[in-house]
Amino acid sequence: MTSSLTRFSAGAGFSAGARVSTGWATRAFIAAALILPLGLQPALSAEPQPAKQLFGGMTLPSRTAPASFGSYAKGCLSGAVALPADGPTWQAMRLSRNRRWGNPHMIMFLERFSRDAAEIGWGSGILLGDISQPRGGPMLTGHASHQIGLDADIWFQPKPARAMSVAERERKPFVSMLDKTKFLTVNPERWTPTHARLLMRAASEPEVDRVFVNPAIKKKLCETWTGDRTAMGKIRPIYGHDEHFHIRIKCPADSPGCKPQAAVAPGDGCDKSLAWWFTQEPWAKPKPNPDAKPVKPRFVMLSDLPQACSGVLAAPSSSEAASTFGGAVPVSAPAPASAFVPAAPDAIMPPATIDDPSVPVPTRRPVAGGVQ
Ligand SMILES: [Zn+2]
């Protein structure tokens, strides 16, 4: 027993000194911890783990009734379903991130919206970015919101007619709609009236609560849209969001634990709240306040989330096939959930909250390559 454990520890890179000074149980535990991917390691002490580690380590949804708990930026998701990697009018991207999971209402909305997109001339449909993790919750990388399966990112590039390979979906570069040589200006070579139609179509759906885009894109819509502007106020300016837009749907009636956001202000939003983004203020470095007490950063813990989220985390898993929308087996063989590793921090936004992203309160700073 001892010798086999010793070989195991040595194989995992342990020194002879460590073998002498630790008991076999400790060695086995540390060796096991070493071979787990970063972020999925068990706690090395009694300290509770940040919620992002608990939820970021889940590979499958809970086998429980579908429900969204908490708010968009502080909550979790029970009984999630996945949008298949491929559908007639969509392709899911960056499959290794394992974020195709949503509240069934969101999945059904995306299926319908992708069809509408193709109908208005948006290629053969949409390219889907992140929705949520299998059990929602905070993430190790990438987003402040997207926690309750009611937020989805859509690329500003239409789906090609052919199915891309898994590798292509990992590597296909984002394309900004901005001319980065200028301050907050849409690139007229890339922006088309179909982009505008797509956004307005999303905003005009009754279940859509907000659509987040870059301020330059909102300005472009304000200046060029000649149709009905009733839904334009739902299109909200925010940092980033120049390579993709973000659709947030309302709390479904069958999720009483879902915390809705305040309704958007009346009007089209083409007002001083938009003009503020074109001032220095949102882009200036925050001035340090010499009188402010230093605040120790604190991770969101499970106890900060709605109580139901402990149950969501502890519930047994559903299988990927059983919880994929329509029972479809993804045709492009995405990375199986068992091979899931947390996404590389290639697109990290600084932790921030957009619990209430009503302008003009800056809530996050732009980061090159960041994805909301
Ligand atoms: Zn997003």
C-alpha cells in the first residue's frame, strides 16, 4: 500500500522530502489535487470555496424542475436545458466553454429568434456565444451576469451555410463592428441595415427585457433607424459588445424565485443618457479617493446566492442527451461534458456587477478582447 502510494506521489511530481513528512492519506489527497484541472480542486482547508469555483466546476445540469433563482448577476439555474450545438438556423460557438445551458424559455426563444434572423436575411441564422453554465451561477471567467439562464450572447456575424468544425468554432475570430482607429465609431464597411434589423427584431420581442450593445452601435441605430422606435429603449449602451450583442429575457412566470430588473425608462434612449457615453467620464480612470477606506475584495460565496442555489448545486445530474433541447444529439460532436475544462482566461472582464446597468453609472471598464 505504502509503496504504491509513494509511486503515485512521485509520479505526480512529489519530492522525497514531502513523502517523508506527510501521511499517506495527505499524500494521496495532494496527489489527487495536483492532477485535477485548476479551478476544480477540492478545498485544501475548511474554508468554503467561492461560488464561482463551485458552479464553474459543474459539468451537467441538475435533474430538477427548471427554474431561475435570484438576479441576472447573482443567482443560479435549476433543470437547465442545452441548445444543441447545431440547428437549422443556428450554430453554437466555443463549445469547450460548456455554456449552452439555459432556462427552457431562453432556449425556446433562441430557437425561434434564430429562425426570424434567417428570415430577415441574417445569413442562414445566428452564431450563438455563451448562455449559462449547466447550473448557472458565477463563472471563473468571462461574465458578471449570465447566471440564471436568461442571458445569451449572439455574434455580430451570421451563421455560414456549412457546419463549422469544432476546432473552427473554437478559433473563429470575433470581428468588431467599430472602427478602432476612431473614438466610438461604427465601421461603415462592416455595419449593414441587416445588423440594425436584427437588433430591433430582438428588442421588439415581448419577452426580451434588454439588448446590450456598444454605445457606438446604439448611436448608429438612433441616427439611422426609420421604422417603429417603440422597442428601441430596450437597446442599452454598455462597454464592450461591439463583436456580439447580448439578449436578456424577462423572468418567466414559472420562475417565482427569479428577481426581475426595473423596467427600462420610457423613450428610445437616444438622449442624454446615451450622450454621456461620448464624454470623457465613462472612459477616464477612476480617481482614487484619499479619504476612502481600503476595501478588501471579497468573493461571492454560496451563502450570498439565493438559498435554493445550495440545492441546485447538490442535486443529482441529468445527462447531456436528456437535457438537450428537443432531445437532439449535437451533430458536430462538441467536447463531451466529461472532457470539460474551464475556459482559458482569454476573455476575462474584471469582476463587476451589472445588476442594474441603467446608465449613466459606469459598472465596468473595457478590456481588450473582453466578452460580456
Ligand atoms: Zn453577454
